[in-house]
Amino acid sequence: MNVVIFIAFTSGWMVAWISACCLCIPRVSDRFVRLHVCLSAIPVVVSIAGLTGAGQTPEIGLWHLDRTAWLMAFYVGLLGWTIQRFCIRFMHGDRSYRAYFTLLTFTTGSASLMWFSGDLRLLALWWGLPLSGLVGLVLLNREWTPALHVVRLMTRMFAASWLSLSLAALWLWQLTGHWRITQVLSEKSILQLGWENVAGIGALLVLAAIIPAGQWPFQRWILESAVIPTPVSAAMHAGLVNAGGMLLARFSPLLDGSLSQWPLAVSALLSIFVGTGILLVQPDYKRQLVASTMAQMGMMFLQCAMGAYTLAVLHLIFHGWFKAALFLRSGSVVPKPRPALLAPDQPPRRWLVYGVMGGIVLGIGFWAAEPYEPLRMLRALMMSWSLALVWWQIAMVRHGRWTGFIILTGLGLSAMAFHDVLNAFLADALPAAGSTGGVESAVFLLIVGGGLAGLGLTARRKTELRARLYLWLVYLGETRDLAVESHPRYLRTLARREERSS
């Protein structure tokens, strides 16, 4: 049954790709775009059936059909379809209107099929195709100088990521003599590698994962990518930058306990603090979203470094949908006339104290219920911090404070229950988090210390240290002169061409 579903799934993507190629024919009307978007939903529907039959036939030739692959195929396919549906009106009138749908279909299709790769060669090939498609989407606006600069930067970064994964695949094949991933990651193959080879291959895999995610010190390309069209940003931040977490989850038997986890943890922690800092000092909304992605991906890689691969995969899915919604709804941040919802004055300071105390009590209670569960301490920290933040935001609302708090609390508990269901759903496909002990405590203290330091600097606004940190974060968040332009001068050139041709 699983074989039949996979054949139907690949056939669905073939139909979508053929439909995308038809958009390149000038005789085809623009109305065909709506039909193409409907056809792109075929593999999404089939992937739902694949989730129900996952695990019956896990290996088919070069393909590996486990539950995680079907989940990622459904996630990427549904995300791509949603963005294409949004583009029908948003991109209408653009010179490259049809080309956007063509490239976006090939990009999401290759990203969806990538996670079924059961062969190292196939995985290395599919890894580069979505990245190439993303570069092609940005290159459609080649007349604009900032877009060309971003394309050159992205090409260098993505080529380095592709090369790193390819070298890791060749290294594994040379040592084990196998191309199939399940054979390479078997206990017998890993034992014969040696710690130095495991560390080297792990470093290449980590490098291949963190570069497309814009992690420190490779964050420059993602900070300067704010000039690309909004639908492309949604596809990039919600799908392609998240792929590194899934890549590390695939090679978790090789990475667990290796030396490569330490540089991954350091890069992730620096990305969390730097991304959050840039988010706080940037006035531009789109750059705030970019910095938020950098910090969220840092949290995901931190989970990978601690062996919580299931949590990392769920994190990338939830963050992807949330970030796609923020990008696609970015136009709604423009102020509109409406009745005042916020209180005219700041809420009393006791509301902040109540929120902090309530968060601490809830976090301690959540941790005390299962103190020996891996990563329980970090989950309790995130929960308590979220409650304190929500309480403080609700305190600023003029009406319906308690109603809003009850609704948000119910949604939070529902999200936690849904998270636990998905965690159990993926339990047989991804390794469970092991006991992290001192590592979890060290990360907990670093995050708490960083948060308290940030609160202290916020309270003392006139200190020299705060001023220096503020200017440094502004400097990191700003783009180079080649990546910005006060006015898109290429529009004037295109208008002159149109006048000459007419």
C-alpha cells in the first residue's frame, strides 16, 4: 500500500511540474494559473494518505518512506500550495508572474521529495535543488542591483553548504563502502569509523545545516535577503532555512555524542542572542522577521545539539507556519483607524510582578511533575517565560483582560497536547532525547543569565555598555550599501524600454 501511495505522490508532483512548464508557453492564458494551483494540491492530498500508511514498506529502491519523511512532504507541499494561492493576486501584474509559479513549484516539489532519499548520492543531489530554485526566484528580479547582490551572496553560501554535504557523503562512502543511509548509519558502520572521522563528518554536516539557516557566523546573507519579494521570503523562512534541523535529525545516530555537537551548540546560542538583539533594535518590520528567524533556528539547532531531534522537527514545522503567516500578513502592520484597544497609561508595576511570579510557579510545577524527563527544565523555562510575557501584554489591553488570558491559556494547553500527540506519532521514526544532565543545566543558566542581563540593560538606559551594545546590534542588523536602494531605479529603465517599444 505504501508503494502505491508513493507512486501516486511522485505522479502528483510530475503533474504539477508539467503544469508549471505549461505556464512558460506564451499562448497559455493567465487564467491557467488557478488551474495550476489546484493541480499543485494533488501531492498534498496524497501525502495525507502516506501518513496513515507510513512504516508498512519503509524501503523502496533508493527511497526511504518513513513517517517523518511523509510528515515533511505534507508540510512542505501544503506550505508551497498556500504560498502559490497567495501569489495569484499578490504577484499579478509582475513581469515574471508565470515564472514565479514555475520556479516555486519546482522548488517546493524538490524540497518535498528530498526527505524520501535513502541514498547519500540522492540526498546530496536533492539538497542542492531547492537552494538553486530559491536563487532562481530571487534572480527573476535581476534588473535590480540589490537583488543581484543578494543572489551572489546566496550563491556562495548555498554552494558551500552543498559542497559540505557532498564531501560528507563521499567521506562516509569511502569509510563504509555503502551509499544507502540506513547501512551507513547502522551501529556496525558507526563503530568502525573512529572518533576522528565521526568528528570530521559531523562538522561537515553541521556546516551544511547551519549555512542555509543563516546561523552565526553565516548570518549576513539572510539579513540582506529582506529585499526579495514577500512570497519568496515566506517560502524561504518557512521551509528552506528549516531544512538543516531535519538533515541533522536524519544523521542523528552519527552525531549523538560526537564533538561536532559542541560547535553546533555554540553557534546556536550566539544566533539566539544576536538574532534577538537585532530584532529589538531594528525598526523595519521585515528585518525584524528575518532576525526572528535567525533566533528561532538557533533554538532549533540547540535542541539538535542536545539530542532532542523530535522536538527540533516539531519546532521547525510550527515555526514555519507561524513565520509564513507573518510574512504573508506583513501588510496588515500598516496602522488603520480603529478604536483604541490599549490602555492610555502603562499598567501598574504589580502586574509585571504577578506575571513573573505566576510564570515561575507554573514552570517549577511543570518541571517537578517529571524532573528526570530529558529537556524538562528547558521546556519549563520556555513555558514560564511565555506566561509572564502574555500576562504583561494582556495587562496593556483596555478591555477583556481576563477573557483574553483564559482563551490564551486554553490555546497554550491545547498546543501542548497537540505537541505531545505529534511527539508520540514520530517516536518510532526519530530517536528520543537522552539524558543531557549537565549540558541542559548549563544551557538553562546561559539562557536565564542572558535574559536577566538583557532586562538589566533595558532598565539602565543611560549606561555606556548599553549604548555600545545597541550600536553594535544596529551595525550587525544593517545591510551593506549594495543591498539597499532608496528607489528601485530599474523601474525607470524598464519604463523607458516600454516607451521605445511602443
